[in-house]
Amino acid sequence: MEVDQKKVSERINLIMRDLSLTQKQLAEKLGITQPAVSMYLSNRIPPAPILLKLATLSGKTMEWILAGDIESMIRQVSEPELTYKARLKLEKKISLLPEEIYKNLEELVDSILNKLPH
């Protein structure tokens, strides 16, 4: 998959506009410098940890930041579309759970997986 740097920069710019943030304010929220933000807006794709912070901050996905709409990302991966969409939807729901419930859910899933034939 080839990522279009210009489109990534446009989406980062859109995030800044949506959140009414300057480069300096975005840098502070991401724990990086303003020159780093400037690079991401012009000629460099942010590393994964920064993409994750951007996604969390904006309520978008890393896939959206890198590829735009999810449909374009799905066309570029080998996993079936329905499976990918279902997993993404479930991941979003799980991320909203309080930590205690998340841990209980994780234990339940582990218990179920341990009972499955190997």
C-alpha cells in the first residue's frame, strides 16, 4: 500500500481545523515540537505513536489519517471487507468501556479461547 503524503497532510490539517488548534497547540497535545508538526504538514508521515495520538485526539482512526475513507483502505488489504469493518466497529465499542469492564471482558475472551480446541 502506498500512502499519499499530501493527503495525510491534508487530513492532519483538517484535524487541526476541526479542533481549532494551532501547530503549537497540536504539538503540545501530541507531546512533540511545533517544527515536527510542521514537517507532518509538509513532507513527512508521522510515526505510528504520533498517528495513534492524532487518531485518539481527533476521534478518527489511524486508517483514516493514512488512507482517507475506510473503503479505500479496505480495497488495499487482503482481509474481506465485512470482517475488517466488523472488527473496526467492535474495537471502537470496546475502547469506550471503563477499564474494569475491559479487564473483565478480556478475561472472558481468554477463558473462551482456552476452551476452544487447538
